[in-house]
Amino acid sequence: MSQTDGRNTTTLRIGAMTGDGIGHEIVPATIRVVDAAIAAVGGSAVEWVHLPLGRGAIDEYGTPIPESTLQELGELECWIMGPHDSASYPEPFRSQLTPGGRIRKDFDLFANIRPAKALAGVRAMSPNMDLIVVRENTEGFYADRNMFVGSGEFMPTPDVALAVGVFTRRACERIAREAFLLADRRRRKLTIVHKTNVLSMTTGLFRDACRAVGEQFPHVEVTEEHVDALAAHLVRRGEDYDVIVAENMFGDILSDLTGELSGSLGTAPSINSSQTQAMAQASHGSAPDIAGKNRANPTALFLSAAMLLEWLADRHGNERLAAAAGRIRHAVDDTVESGVATADLGGQASTSAFTETVEARVHRR
């Protein structure tokens, strides 16, 4: 919703950054599907704010994330970001904070919400999995996110490399609260991930902060697991878990694991959010090997966009946006279950054909 000009308006403004590789295919496809879903529920048309990011921005602006893009994002409540291929950028950009990392850091998008749910019609190692990994997104052991200035990695000599992990009670408590709120709306089961048998102070602080927040949610059943044991249990019985809350690195690894166990990273959505802003971003990369070949799977970004609409619906009490999100989910489910799928899911549909089918089913329901 746009209220940045001080007027009471219901205009929905969403930023869109295509990024690199298959982003040039899946972001426009997602825009089509979101527009169709909002139109189907009688909502106002979306004003899409297209912003440069990635290799194209380097060529035109001399940087992968222009200041104008950051300034515009500061005026928006939500946006969609396509994948970026920072490993292919020329120096010095290749060694700098990635565009996604810069955005998460600048706007304090502390909560990375990554569901893992098997789709009917998709082969999955854990076909009954339906869980959410809630990942703290600003601290922990990731050196690009845990320092105000500089990096948490450094080398005092050419033969010694060190890393600093940062855990603050404030960050641990706020991600715990997001996780408990989600669990309270789902099956009321939450698992705290840590490694206190080795990292007793850092992950111990994370565990204890989560425990303290849990006291405010007496109806949520709380369990705790060491991260290595949990990884094994997810492979064996992933359907037993509901909401998992983890620090940055543990959450990244576990959510990639659950995404693959539930079918494919090509179907794994996510949003990154603060209390006031949110970004939809698929969990997968830019897949440069298939870019421009009309073979990319847009499912993950479709479902990420649905999460974004749900986030907006919760924030503003907007039932139409919630209904539009539901239409996208149902349309994706029905499309894949009917046998229309891209090659990575065992089907023969092109990106455009898959998008057209989902768009048609959005209107049908």
C-alpha cells in the first residue's frame, strides 16, 4: 500500500528488480501472475516500480545496485527481487557485498521466512513435509551481515583466516517472536536449533532468548535440537516438524535441505522482512546455463510473491490481497498436479507455457 505521500490511498506499489540470468524471464512472469490474481479478486491494479539491479546496472550505472534503486526502495513497502549472479561480476563488484545482501542490510530485513511444502505431482523425498524455516538474517556467522562497518572475516597473516560470529539478544528475540507468531497460527509446534554442546555462548544465547520469548506463547509446544541431529531427522521424518527457528548460517543450510527434500529448490519460496518492509526472493540462483532459453521454472518466485501478498494482507487487514495470494497458490498447485511442469520437475512445459497455464487457473478459481 502506498502511503508515503501522506495521503490515505489504497494504491498498491510494488518494486520489481529482474536481476540476472533467468530473472529476466521469471520476474516478468511473476508480474503477470500477480496482476491476474489481484484483478481476479477485484483489487486495484498494481503500480510496478521497475528498478535496475545486477549486471545490467553495472553496464548502465557502473554499479550492481545504484543509489537511485536504494532510494526508491526506501519509499516502497515491498518489492520482488530476481536472482543475481554476483560471482560473474567484474572486480571490484565480485568481492563486494552482493546486491541482495546490501538490500537486506540497508533495510534491516531481519526475518527470512522459507517454507518447504511438497507439491502434488512433484517427486519428493519427503512428500508429506509442510514446515517453515525461520532464519535470522542479520547476524550469526555470516561475515557479510554481522558488522556495521567492514567484514567479520579477516586474515592476520596469509596463512591464518578468522571469522567473528555475532549474536545479540535483541536480534535473537525478534526472530524468535516472528517464529512463535507463525507457529501459533499453524500447528503450534516450534523447534529451536542450536549447537550449544560446542558453541555454548553464541548459540546458547540464541537458544535462551528463544526460550524466553516462548514463555509468552504457552500454547506452542517447544522442542530443541542440535543442528547436525536436526539435519538427519529432517531427512528421515521431515513431516514431523512445523516451524524451525535458526540463526543465520544454520537457517540457510537447513532451508536449502528442506527445499530439496520437499521437491526442489526450484519450488522453494521465501520472503525477507522487517516490521515495515518485505522482499520476495526465490531461494534458487540465476541459472545462467538456461537463461534466455524459456526453460526456467518460475514456481518459487510465484509462491514468493504469494507470500509477499500475504504479508501485506496481514499488515493492512486486506482480505482481497489474502485472497489473491490464495489464488496464486491454488493455481500453482493445480497446474503442477495436472502434469504441466517445467523440465526440472520432469515436465515439458516452457517458462511461458507454464506461466500462461497458471495465469489462466488464477482467473478460474
